[in-house]
Amino acid sequence: KTWYLYGGHRLWISPEYADTYYPDNTPVAFEKIKNGAVFVSEAQAITGLQFTITVEIVGDTEVKVSHYVSNNSGESQDYALWALTVLSSGGTEIIKMNDNDTELLPNRMITAWPYTNLADERLYLGKKFVTLKQIPGSAENLKLGFDLNYGTAAYLNHGSMFVKKYTHYDGSEYPDGGCSFETFTNKNFLECETLGELGAKPDGSVTCHVE
């Protein structure tokens, strides 16, 4: 009955609440498809939700990851799909800020969690970019969210660059005050997280979020 962080990539729903940490410890069914595989978890006994991830190699360096949540709970639920990639220690994340010209109105939003220190040495807030370093052993957790209309973030580590891309839909509602992208780091790892649109998901519906 305990939730474990197995690492790698996972699918959750947002906003985060107690049932987010449903103990995901049962075997996962999988099927090979052309250039990839489909992974299907058992339906959750508490929420009535079932998670599916399809992984497809679509180029020499590109992988398409499609996330699906089926609502089989018997009632409509409000949530957004939330895709989290856990990245190894010691790297630097690069987030390109919105630069659309909104004249006298703001053009970007940054959301901070209660434990986040904006003066943290790991964090750089610039005009064009935000960077976040993962420093092994750092005592404090740090989490930020963004209305990232570019839908792109990168992580540099071990001489390689991992790039995550998704679609941000202008005018749509997103969790946590409007965040389509979030990032989290602690003493062990850094998470690069994207979020789908927030809204009512009727019983029997299947919602998709693609990276």
C-alpha cells in the first residue's frame, strides 16, 4: 500500500492530491507495436482511472510518447494529464521564456510552491531563459510552474541534451493557476514535467497528452 518512485518516466493526473500517490505497484501489461510498445496499467481501485503510455521511435533522435487516461469511475472527474520525466543528478535544465509582445499586459507567469526559495543558488531567472541546476545533496526542494507557450525545455547532462516538447494551447485552462510546464528538483534528481488541459472528463472518456 506504499507508493514508490521507480524513476524514469511516469503518468499522473493534476492537480496533485492524496490519491495522486496511488500505490502503482501491480504488473503492467505491454504489447509491442511497430517502432515501439504500448504499456497499460490496471485500473485504479480508488479513482477508477486507467493509465496507458505508448512509446514510439519516430526518428534517429526523436521518441513520441502518448499518454492516455481512461475515466471508468462511473462519474465525471476534473483533472489534467501530467507527464513527468525523472532526470539524473548533476545536470542543468534550460527553460525558454515567453517572448510574445503583449504591449502593456504581462506575457508570462511563474508559479512557486511554498518551499521554493527564489534566491536558491541552483536557480537563475533571466529575461529570456530560466535555468535550474540539479546539485546532488542539496538540502531544499524546489518547484516552479510556467505558462510555457513555446512548449519546450531541455536538460544538459553527461555531454548530452535531452529536449522535451509538447503543445501549449493558448486560452485553455491549466492546473496550478495556469501551468502547462512544471519542474522540481531535490537532492537526488530533477523532474521535467508537462501538463495537459484541465477540465471535466466524463465517465467513459479517454484523454490524451503527447510529448
